Amino acid sequence: MRGEKTFSSFLPLFLISISFFIFISQTTATNYYPINVWPKPTTFHWPNPKSIFISPNFTISHPYHRYLTPAVDRYRRLILSENHRPIVSPAINLTSLIPLQSLIISVSDVTSPLAHGVNESYSLSTSSDVSSSAYAYITAETVWGAMRGLETFSQLVYGNPTRVAAGVYIHDLPIFTHRGVMLDTSRNFYGVDHVLRLIKALSMNKLNVFHWHITDSHSFPLVIPSEPELAGKGAYGNEMMYSPADVQKIVEYGLERGVRVLPEIDMPAHTGSWAEAYPEIVTCANMFWWPAGSSPALAAEPGTGQLNPLIPKTYEVVKNVIQDTIAMFPDSLFHGGADEINSACWNTDPSVQKFVASNGTLSQLLEKFINNTLPEIISLNRTVVYWEDVILSGNVKVNPSLLSPQNVIMQTWNGGPTNTKQLVTSGYRVIVSSADYYYLDCGHGSFVGNDSRYDQPPGTDQGNGGSWCGPFKTWETIYNYDITYGLTDDEAQLVIGGEVALWSEQADSTVMDSRIWPRASAMAETLWSGNRDETGMKRYAEATDRLNEWRYRMVSRGIGAEPIQPLWCLKNPGMCNTVHPFTS
């Protein structure tokens, strides 16, 4: 264990700190402190705000671990070099001239892998008294909780020379175990460095899942070793592919930051890009999405194509894709898509027409596809995530009896609380990504050309400006959404968390940061410690200044988060509220 002698030497002081921490751990302060942490810890106790210098020779003692050790090295460098300057200088006195010498990390279980449901709790205390030496402590059940504690500690550090909040006692753990961001890299390509930057920001915000929507009708950028032509012909270009080495780099980068990578191969719809390599297994590929006089359209948007469940070759290719993808991604979850099955697209194919003419249904086609692919995924020791359409679509759907809640998690994007209620009532665990609250691409209009909706006389009501899910989802809209709204306590237990989603029809790496941050930060806090104080009141008012400050810190760390207010508002706390700060 690295630093074992240091830890044992100061064990009595550590036990005193933890004893005091246990005494206060049942309270959650609502005070606005001069230094804050985002997301707000579940318990933050700072009875006498002061600070202490950090020694230039500051060390972090910890048990060696393949992923915790590089995290410790990274945070130590950040702590000593960041020199964060808060927009409003904290009115805090120094405790003494004796600097903080070391942060001592204790982990109960260093073997727990990063997986859904892993314990992310931690406790943190910083020295408050004047003594001959000063130390800070993090205790955690797992290395992943220790990483969360390191992030919190780093946010308590500021100034030049570097100092840290003194006399702080924190006990922290998330409300929801699944907290993530979904990024679509098919419609527009994102280079590996940009994906890594997203994961870096996820970790800063204590989000733990990068849901990677890798493929769609528009491109197939993932190199599948056993099916190289899928990317070779389906990617936008040779420089717009993710090789197995790229995937390994992304997965390892996530593990060093406590972020799981959940891959999604969307199928059987949204698969037009597969037709570049295998045209025989895809229906309505490369057809105009909305032929004149056709109702309905062949796809929800330009970019047609769906796998044909009646062709044996379909399952040869799909099983190779599933096996190779799972081999590259160690996470226990695999996302199989299954959204937006389009009847008109399937109906263009002669084999499907013959099937329907023989009294077959399109829902039976989808069931055939699920029955041939779901067992393959389960056999590889994965729990499958599907978009809710697979059982809730009003058109093509399967009987829920085919999808055991033991092996399947549902991700909801329509209907807000109504669909969440329907899914948990059926016994499914649910990931909430309601388009009404969590879709980050909304409000930017439509991407289809020659659209007469934009050619209206002056004075015409612009409505949602052509955006199907407009308006733009503000950070306050996201912050105030309760993902278990309308559920009983038992039903709420089945909601495992939520994800904001950035679909990329009108986004790429040039705008990724500003589209995601700090709005994803708003969700991060609500899923970590909630959006209410201990009295049950929504805390969005006091969250505004904290999020403002956190946004500036993210920018200083290289994340291009968009502003939520003029700088003047942060320099004049409370003055930009709708209610005067000095009015009761």
C-alpha cells in the first residue's frame, strides 16, 4: 500500500475526525458556503469556514490500484497547479501558517469492479485545528467512491498560493446509480480526443456513464474485426472510424475516471449504413425518406434503412457485430436500440410483403428479430437496454412477455412521467431520458432542407421553430425535473437513473461542450443529491450562483461550457433573481 506508514502513523487523528463526522452525518446544511462543491454533497458540514494553505510538497497516500493510482497522480497535479480564482473571492480566514501536508485515502474494498450499482459513497474531512501537522482524509468503500472524494477535494481547493477549505466534514453518496450522457457519433463524427474530453467532464460532475450511440443509418464508424466492411464502407471516411485500439483507449480513460462506457448498436431500425456493405439484408436503404404522396414516410428523418428479419444473412452479420462489440466493451450493459421501427420501410421489401400477405404482422417481424438476437446478448453475460419503443410503440412492438425484466432494462424518451410509470408498472428497471426535459439537441430547428415552415410572413407565430422537441431545454428545466414524479415508493425503486442525450443532426465536436455543459451538470446534481433541500423545497434559486461558479471552473479546466448568466450576476449574488435578495 502506497503511504502505508504515513496512514498508520496518523490513524488516531483519523479516527477522531471520523467520529466527529459520524456525529454530524445526519444533517444536511442548506447554508450558502463561500466555497461549494458540484454536485452538492448529500451532507456538507462546515461550521466555521476557514482555509489552510496546501504544502508545495503535498502528498496523497492511498492503496495501490490499477485505476485509482493514476487518478491520484492526476488529482495531485491538479490540486497543486490549478490555482482556481473564484469569481467572488471567498471571505475566509486562514487557520494557521502550517500547511496541509497530505491527503490520506482509505479504501475498504479495492477489488470491486466498476459496474452498475457499485458503491460510490465516500467520507471526507479536512483539518481544522492549529497543530504541528495537518492532514485531510477520504474513506470509501471502493476505489470508485475514492475517486468521487478526490473530485470533491479538488473543488475545495483554490487560490495562489494554493489553499483548501479547512474544518469540512462531508459524507456523500448518490441517490441514483445510473447517471449519464448519451452522445450520437453516427450522424456527425467526433474524434477520439473529443470523446475523451466528454468523459473527463463526466467525471468532474460525478456522472458515471458514457452512453455511446455509435451507429445509425447515417454512418457506421465502429470497426468490427469480423465484419470490417461495415465501417470500411459505412463510415464517412477512413479518418472517421473508431478502431479497437481507439475503443480500448476510451474505455481505459473512463475506468481511470470512474466512468463506464455503455455501447449502443441501434437495430433493427436506424441501420441504413449497414447497406453499404450488405445491401441484401437492409430494406428501403438509400431511398428518399419521404417520397411524394407517401404516407407515412420511410423513416423518422432522412437516412432510411432497416434490417430485414426474414433474411438468414441478417443474423450472421448481427451476431458478429454483437460478439465483437461486447468483446471490446467490458461493461455489463449492452444497448440494443430497437427504437422507431418504420412500417413503410419494411413494407417496401418483397419478402416482407409476402410475409404480411400470409397473415404475418410487422410486430411478429420485430419479435423474430428480438428472439434471434436477445439470447445471443444474454449468453455473453450482458443485460440488454432497449429504447421503450420495443414494447410501447403504437405501431410495431413485441409482447413484453418476450423481454424478461431480469435481463432487460428500458430507456424511456417519450411521454415523460406517463411512460416511466407504464414501464415500472410492468416491472422493468428504467433509465429516464425524457425528450421533454433531457434532450439537449432540442430547440435548434429542423435540419431538413427546402422546409416551408421557415418561409412565413412577418408576424407569424414561429411556434417551436421547426424543432420537433422544442423549445430549448434550459438548465433550470432539467434541474427541476423529478424523474420519479408520480411513482409510488416501490415503483421509484425501479428507476435506476437518467441520461441527458445529445443527438447529432446539428451537433459535432465544435459545439459538443456548449450543447452539453453546464446543462448536464444540472442533471448531475439532481441525480446525485436531488433538487430539494431537507425541507422539501426546490433549491434552484441557490443553485444558480453555484452552477455559475462551477461553469467557470469547468471552463478553466478546458471544458467549453456555455454561460448561463452575465458575469455581472455572479459578481452580484442574488441581484439577477426574480425576487429581490433582501425581500422576504
